[in-house]
Amino acid sequence: MAQINSTSICTFNCRSVKSILPDMWKLCDSHDIVLIQEHCLLPFELQSLSSIHPDFLAFGTSAVDVSKDILQGRPYGGTGILYHRSLAKFIKVVDTNDSRMTAIKIQTKDGPILLVNVYMPVDYGTAKCTESYTDVCSNIDALFLVSDAVHLMVLGDFNCDCNKLGRFMIFVHSLLLTMI
């Protein structure tokens, strides 16, 4: 099987993909893989990610629960990955079972890479925030452990101040350093 030699990846918190379609087009024109967070799409709108750019395939997860009869408030959250059609033979979509992340496995010359796009919970300094953040990190760890990937890349919106290496960033950094 042929492998990818190099690729260009970007990550973008779009805060509603519907409102920034021209910007998304530009990102697709200049990158091979585009990771987005906070696309704010409902589950039945996720297929629209593949129509952002004609040269790109896409998939995503929605953070909106539509199981109730009435949707309250506006759509929020969600992650997605768009990738150039020419990379399709090198990419396998990975089911994360987590509305805060999407993932792909990319076959490269150095072996498979698990690329995880995250939209982490905000750190409000509460026990619930710590638990939510730890849950997502644990899901990333489990996803990597069950994959046959030899490398892990976690990109996205970490929702914290990277200059303040608080308890969350220390956990994330130690998780990534032990797995890469």
C-alpha cells in the first residue's frame, strides 16, 4: 500500500461553520486536513460538512441531543474532520463514541498515526470540570491503546490557558508524552 509522505494540517474553532463558509473554503484550499471544533451542527446536518469544498470529504460528531421533542437553545459544540479526496485511500475514520472528539487513522511512511480532534471542556476549577476533562483524556488514551497506530496526534481546542500549566494541562501533557 502506498503511503503519505507529507501533509498540511490545520485546526480551527469555527464557532458555527455555517457563518464562516468562505473562511472554510480558504482553509481547504491551503491545507490537506482541516480539523474544526464548535461547528454547532445538529446530528442530521453533519453531512453538510462534505459539501463545504468539492475536493474534500468530511465527517463529524454533534454535541446536540435531539432525542427530546423540542430543541432548547441554539446548537453548540461538535467536532469535524475534513480531508482532501486524494488522501481517502490513506485515511480510515475511527469511531470515538464521544461527542467531544473525532478521529482518523492515517497511513504514513512511518506507520499509522491516530489523529484525534478534540473540543475539551472548559476548566472552571470545579470537580465536575476535572471529571469531564479526565474522561475525555481517558477516552483518547483508550482509543490509542486499541488502535494499531504507532503515533498519536491530539489537536483541537483544549479550552485552557497553555501559559498556566494548571492541573488539566499537566495531565494532558503527561498523557501525550507517554504515548508518543
